[in-house]
Amino acid sequence: MISEREIALDIIMETDKGDASHSLIRDVLGKYDYLEPRQKAFIKKLAQGSLERRITLDYITDSFASVKTAKQKPLIRSLLRMSVYQIFYMDQVPDSAAINEAVNLAGKRGFKNLKGFVNGVLRNISRQKDKITFPAPSKKDKKSQITSLSVTYSMPEFICDLFLKNYGYDKTEDILKAFLNPRPVTIRMDERLSKEEMKRLADSMIEESGDNFAIKQHELLPYAYELTHTDNIQYLPGYEEGNWMVQDVSSMLVSEVAGLKKGDVVIDVCSAPGGKALHAAVKLAALEKNAEPCDEKSHVYSRDLTGFKTRIIEENVDRMALSDIVTVEVHDALEHDEAFENKADVLYCDLPCSGLGIIGRKADIKYGASQKSLKSLSCLQQKILENVWNYVKQGGIMMYSTCTINPYENEKMVDYICENLPFERVDITMSVPSALRNEESLSKGYLQLLPGVYDTDGFFLAKLRRV
């Protein structure tokens, strides 16, 4: 019978090949859905943690191993990573259990000749774990700062360098710390519900969930709630009825800032999984309640590149009873659509990006990113913008957004839009929640949220008007 550690080992080996950890872990746990919740929680923590802390774990291992991690067999490397993670970051697991299980797994997976190597390395680490030190930063030596941040917070050096250039040492360290803190699942309650109905729904989630489950209202938006210690969220009350969907608060701010009006046409060109488009639809549906029969009807066009992505959107549209106000279509944003010219009161451009703002949720992003990929994404964003900008009516709004904290994809892209396309910045100071109104950039039409500051993901949004 396969053990929890063996399941975790298989996940870690697959993620080492470049597979997306968040989707892989979800799929594997679905396969072993018969396991007890505590067993699935152990697998998830071990697999996610071993990926998240990979650079730190390899540094520790390389301090003791005669064969460095880069030259180890893939299975042995993954086995050592998950075992060192247990020794350093899982206090409830005795070191002896982590070591013995690793030795047994090495033998079971065909590496009996390396059982002694695994045992020796892990026992040395366990004995001396309180003496291990990480590289220290020097105020005058940027290279030492990069190395220290990379090893301490398990972040590739080029990303540490990028953040240091743009945010300085202290803010970069705060960002990297935030990435390693567990992120809650954030949901957006349907705004067509009353405050009392939202509260009853939250109470019913508590009643039907495990002892550790917790839900609290987010401080920025009254319809945003944070869930912790939850598994299989689709089984929570209200999901099947379409009363809520998963969406980070930072993403919700797009429709808050857009200034949607009754009768508006909204076009979302890169929409999957549909959070922003459906949020716009909910807001417009609420406005339509008081519309006169002769008034123009609001509508949202939700588009994405593939049928796989649009099916996800369609499932959410049906579940949330928004099919009368939302049209979902397969369309490549790089292909200009003449039929959409001058049609949008509001255009959502949440474009493909590096995702550096959501590393706390998807740790595999940091290992897949490169300087070359960041540059190519900026070029892709420009190409999409050149194809879709005139979907906006004169006087209409473009909402540009990304889930990254890279200025070349954010602030500098807004500069590009305003310098090359007929758009101007719109002051958004009074459109954001009061807790955010001290941000200096709001008068310039944009907001950059950094991880760990307002309990949101790293996210960027800008409001631009066609002139």
C-alpha cells in the first residue's frame, strides 16, 4: 500500500520536471480522495513546502552531502528535499521518522545502494540543524544581498535582483517573507445577496465544516471573505447555488474601480477563469433590477483563447445564473475583431503576465520565470493592447491589470499605453476602499498592491480613459 510520503515524493518529482504544483497536487489529492483529511493535509503540506523551499533545502543538503543536489539522481534529490523539509519545517514529525522513511523509500524505489548515503546525510543534518547558518547580507555588497535573500527565502537570484532594483532591500525582504506565509482562500459573495444572507451563509459554512475551519470578512470589501483550513471548497454551502466564487480581493478591485453603469457593455479579452467578468456581470445585474423596459441592457462579453478555458467560465456563468447577461466566446486576443470596434463602455485587459505577485499561491511560478520570459511577456502585452484598444468607445474606460509586481509589465506598460494609444489616466483615489487611499499612485490612475501589505495577492490595476 502506498504511503503519504510516497505520494508526496511522486508529486515532488513531477514538479521538479516543471509541472505546475498547484494543479498537480489538486489532481493527485482528488485521486486519493478516500484518504483521511489529516492524511491529505500532510501530503499537501509536504509536497507544497518541499517545492516552496527548494533553494533553501538544496543549500542545506549541499552543506553536508558529498554529491551535490545538482548531480544527484532525481529520486534521491526529491527524497532528500522532502526529508530535510520535515526536519526543519514540520515540528510534529520526529526527525527519526523522517530519516527512517526516507531510507526505506530509497530501497523500495530501487536505490538500495544509496540507502547509506541518504541515511548519513540526513542524520548529519538532524544532528547539526541548530548550527546551520545562511549567507549574511552586506549593506555595501549587492551580490551578498541577492545570495542571502535567495537562500533564506528560497527565491531565484534574478527575481531577488529584480525586486531589489525596484523596491530596495527592506521592502524586498517583506515581499519574500509574505510569499512564505500561508494564504487563505478568498471568496467573493454574490452582491445580489443582502448582508444578512451573506452572514447566514458564512455561519452555515462554519456549522458544516471541520473544527479548524474559519471564515472572516476581509477588511477591504464587505462581500469578500477569507477561508482557512478548508478542503474541497466546492462542497461548502452556497457553492452549487452560485452564491460565491473564489477570487482574490485584489482582483475584485478591478470592478470596484471601473465605475460600471446601468446599460454598460463590458468586454473582457483574457477572461479565464472569469472572476472579473462575472463580478462585472453581478454588479450590472444588480443595477438592471431598477431598469426601465426601454433602457439599454447591460452585457458582458467574456473571451479567452481556448475551449478548455471558456468551459471553465461557462460553468461559473451557469452556476451563478448570469447567462442572460454574459456571453462566453473562444477568441484569440491577438486577432483583431472589427465587430467589437467602439463597442465597449469598459474594456478589461487582464493580460498574460509573469505572475510574480501570486508566488505565495503558486510557488512553481518562481522556478519557471526567467529574464527572457519577462521580456517576451511585455512584448505580448503590447501586441494585445494594439489589437484591442479601439474596442473602447470614445470616452470609455480601459481597465488594465496583471497579477505581477514587475514594473516593466505594470507602470511602464501604462506609460506605453498613454504615449502610444489615445488614452489618459483617470484619478482613482475615491474609487478604492478608504484603507487604500493613502497610496500615492492613485492620482496617477494606478494601484500596485504588494504581497503582505493589505492581505491581498500582489496585483496591479490601472484605469485609463479613451480620448
